[in-house]
Amino acid sequence: MNQEPQNKILTIPNMLSALRLCMIPFLVWLYYVKQDYLWTGGLLILSGLTDVVDGFIARRFHMISNLGKVLDPIADKLTQGVMLFCLITRFPFMMAPLVLLILKEIFAGITGFLVIRNTGQVFGANWHGKAATVLLFAMMILHVVWNDIPTVLSNILIAVCLAMMFVSLVLYGIRNIWALKNTNKILPGKEKNHAE
């Protein structure tokens, strides 16, 4: 008997998520050792594109899996965290989104684990999480390739990302807390898509 799609491990989306994890050391190497910001930006764009592609494939070809719902955001958040850490050397204000990202993921990880334990459900990403990811990637790519970006513009872009990340944190918190309080109900607006 074939495995249910949600329980499969070796799927194209999961392999793409694993590929993004493998890109992380090369991002650090290109940025710190080679100091080749154009190649770093190019690899970061490639990482973002594989994220979009694996989500599309998962939905279009019914390859959504529980592993993917976990592996995909892990690959995303590690990439974001490492890149923000690298950018702090040139843009100290990057510390703010890095700290918020860490706090957001700790909170989401704890509440998400409790939801899985109490309800058996693994929720994917919502629109606000995807919006925060897109804004953060765009902001990081711009800062990687634009060495002399004006400080005012840099701060504005970072502030916009901070605002979207905070909104996402609040909305995910509401979703997970609602799920914990209503373990026998179907969560309204639950995402069935591959997480991002």
C-alpha cells in the first residue's frame, strides 16, 4: 500500500527544502570569505526561488507532507537568520529583525509543538507569514548587493520588515492559541498548503 501523501518523506518539495539548507554554508562563505556580494545575492535569490517552486509543486501535484510543513520553514528561517547575522557587520540595525525573528520562531515553535501534541495537526504558513518572508528576502537581497544603500532608505526597509514580522507573530499566536483552546474544532482559515 502506498504511503499517504502527508506521510511521505522523499518528495521533490522536501528535496528542494534540503537543498536550501545546503546553500546556507555557501552563503556564509561567499559573503564573509570571498566577499562577493553579487554572487551572495544571486544565491540568495536562488534560495528564494526554490522556496516558491517547492510550494507550487507541493500544491499542484499533491505532494504536501507533514515533513515538508516542518522542513520548509526551518530552511527558510535558518537562511534568513544566517543572512541577517552576516549583514549585521555592515548594517547594525539588522540586529532588530534578527532578534525579532528569533523570538518569533521560539514562540511559534513552542506553541506549534503544543498544537501538534494536543491536536495532531500540523499547520502550514498563512498569507502574513509568506508576506513577511517575501519582504525579508527582498530587503536582505537589496542590502547584500547595494553596498552604499542610503542609511535612511536602509532603515525604512528594515522598519517595514519589522512591522510585517510583528503582525505575523501576533496572527500566528492567535491561530495557535485558538487551536489549543479548541482542540476538538476545525481551525477556521487553516492553511493546507506547503509551509513557507
